[in-house]
Amino acid sequence: MTTDGARDRVVVVGTGLAGLRAAERLRELGFTGEIIMIGEERRRPYHRPALSKQLLTGKLQADDLAFATYSELDCGWRPGTRVLQLDPKNRVLMLPGREELTYDGLIIASGVQPRHLPGVPRHDPRIHVLRTVEDAEAIKANLAKTKGRVVVIGTGFTGCELASSLREMKREVTLIGRGSTLLGGVLGEELGMMMNELHLANGVDLELGAKPVSWHATPEHIALALADGRLLTASCVVLAVGSVPNTEWLAAADIDTVDGVLCEATCHVAGIDDVVAAGDVARWPNLRFTETARRCEHWLNAIEMGRAAAENLMAGRDFARPFVPIPRFWSEQHGKRVQGAGIPALAETSFYASGDRSPRSKPTVAYFRDGVQIAVVCVDQPRAMLILTEKLTAQLPVPAIAGAAPQPRLRPRAANW
Ligand SMILES: Cc1cc2nc3c(=O)[nH]c(=O)nc-3n(C[C@H](O)[C@H](O)[C@H](O)COP(=O)(O)OP(=O)(O)OC[C@H]3O[C@@H](n4cnc5c(N)ncnc54)[C@H](O)[C@@H]3O)c2cc1C
């Protein structure tokens, strides 16, 4: 706690969506103390999903992506500032220039960064990743200079959306993945087969079950040798092979950061009273589904978890409520909108409840584990999705766990609330 006369201070590390929504929730709850938002990026918080969609295709410009609420929060903003270290025992953050910043409450929302592949000539300007506006602008600049083929490595959401946007821009695209289906690891083989058909029908060349084993950069192009001996050439390559949580700054803090910041069900960082985490960086057990802690890299989760983390920081660990959402997500590819609820990746079985794998179909796929439906995914059926999400929510009740309404913990003096 702060000394007499001083305002309580909550520091948010990471000015992405989760950090922003957490700060908003603190204000909604009546927190009148100091909020300091520290972010490595220089930009205002912005809409990341547009990077692979509207920004790449030129429908939106970088300045269109900023969130409106930025200036209304009465926060101290520290853009372009990387937090270097956390000392949770003394509640101190180390900033550049040997600056030490104390806090009463800390919200970790430092997100993820793109994973790299070994052996890739990373510093070649024709090799890209996609996480920030600057990444997207660099890809656009590369595309503007060349007409040749683009190779996208990785068949998750980002890779598939990139391939779709590139085809919209009339570029030749090869999508390379290790598995046999696009998005198969996330949405299962049933829908994965449909995604294969959808991308093929829209002119994407698929190299599935393939692995680049060596790279050669020449002035004309980047050449990739695949494990089967074939050589692909590209004027631009984008790696979309997953992400790594931004936890380097927590290395000395005695926090479990194996695949993200390990949290309790309430978003409290495991074993620590006054630190919570939210968004892509957080790994927590969603008790509605499982006691195994896992991360959830979706837009709506960053919003909901940011808000829940703020509520539970205010409530205090003893009064905090478990964060038990039905995860929801969407993706846009070749004019189709894929929407999901639940955790398809946990399923043992799945089947088409309606429609089929043809690219013109508008299917619904249901996912089951231990005989219980745990997820549903629809293609181009926004209304049905609303109803099916409600049904799923009712079928997966919140387990009865102790917890109480948020109580003011950080501010013992009424004047601050
Ligand atoms: C190209 C793309 C498309 C996407 N499309 C969709 C979609 O269609 N649907 C969907 O559901 N989801 C989508 N997502 C996922 C969604 O955008 C993320 O889940 C969400 O933005 C995560 O927000 P976050 O606040 O947790 O993390 P981030 O937005 O990554 O924010 C974390 C911030 O913390 C900063 N940071 C990191 N370390 C430090 C440090 N030490 N000090 C200070 N600051 C630090 C980072 O620079 C970053 O600004 C997409 C993501 C990408 C990249």
C-alpha cells in the first residue's frame, strides 16, 4: 500500500487490448488512484485483427486502427517504454535508465511476439512476421516493390488470413504447413478439410505436410528448399508459425512463465496477491472446461480477461472470482466469416451438424469431449452462431466456486473511491 496522502498506483504493462480494457474497468469500478500504462510500442492501442485483413489490403490505414478511448482514461501513458524487470517482493518495476517504478497493483498484459524459425535469414528485408502495424507496413512495402510469389509459412489463423488477403490483392501465394489441413490444429480435421478446399478454390497453392529445411537469399529472390528436395522461390516470405509470450522481463521474478504467465483461476499470478495477468500472455485454468492452465489468443478474450483481471485485482485474492468465459473467436478468409465458441482444440470428436466441406457450404461443426459438447464453429452464419453460443453456454455451467462481489482492496481510504 502507499504511504499516507499518496494515491494508490496500478501499473499496466502492455498497452494492447487487454491492458487498455483492464484500465477502463478500473475506472468503471471507481478507482480514482493513479493508473500508469507502459507499452513498448509507440502507438496508441490499436485493432490488431485488421493487420492481416483491412490494413494489408489497403481498406484501412494505420491511423484508422487506434481505439477511441485512449485519452479518456486519465492515465499516465509511457509509450515506447520497455519494462525490463519485475521485483514482486518489493513491488518495483525496472525501466530503462535505471528508473524504478513502484506499484500497489500490477496488471501484466504484455502479449506475445511472433515465433521465428531456425535457419531463416531473419534480417533479409524480404522475410517478415506479422504482429504490429510496423510489420504490416513492412510487408506492404515489400509487396509494392515486387510482383513475384509470396510464400506464407504457417497454417493457423494468421497464415490463412494472410493468404486470403494476398489473393484479394491478386498475388500468387503458396501456403506451407506441416499438417494435412489448414487450421486443423485449432478447428479439427473436419473443418480443416473445408478450409483446404476454400483456399484452393480461391487460387492459393498449398504445400501441406511440408517443411522448409534450408534457405538461400539471392538478389532476385528467396529460395526455400523443402524436405522432399523441391525448391520454392518467393519475392516475399511471411512467417506465421505461432507466437512466444512476452515474458523475458519476468525472468528474475520467480514466476512460472512456461508458455505464458501462470495464473490462478482468478487471473492472479500464481501465488502473488497484487499481480494479475490478462490477454495472450496469460495462462490460466478456465474451470468451465478444465483445470489445466492454457493460453487463449483471441480478441474477445483479451477484452474479457482484461476486465476480469482488473475486477479481481480490486477485489483482492480472497474475494476474487474465477474467470470462466466461453471463449469466442472469428476469422475472415476469402469472404467467409468463421466464428467459434468454446475450445475446439480440446475435442476428442467433431462432426458436421449441418453443411459439408465444400467451399460453397455454410457448415456448422460441433465438438465433443467425454460425450459433452465443448465447442461449436459456424461458417457464414452469424445468427445461428448467437443461438448456438447461448446453447453452449447453458450446457457448460460455471462450476460452483466460492467468490464474492468485488470489494475495494487497493484503496482503504474512502476518498480514493
Ligand atoms: C495479425 C493478427 C490478426 C488477428 N486476428 C484476429 C481475429 O480475427 N480474431 C480474433 O479473435 N483474434 C485475432 N487476433 C488476436 C488478437 O488480436 C489478440 O488476441 C489480442 O490483440 C491480444 O491482446 P493483448 O493485449 O493480450 O496483447 P497485445 O495486443 O500483443 O499487446 C501486448 C503489448 O505489450 C507490449 N509489451 C510486451 N512486452 C513489454 C514490456 N516488457 N514492456 C512494455 N510493453 C511490453 C507489446 O509491445 C504490445 O504492445 C489477431 C492477431 C494478429 C496479430
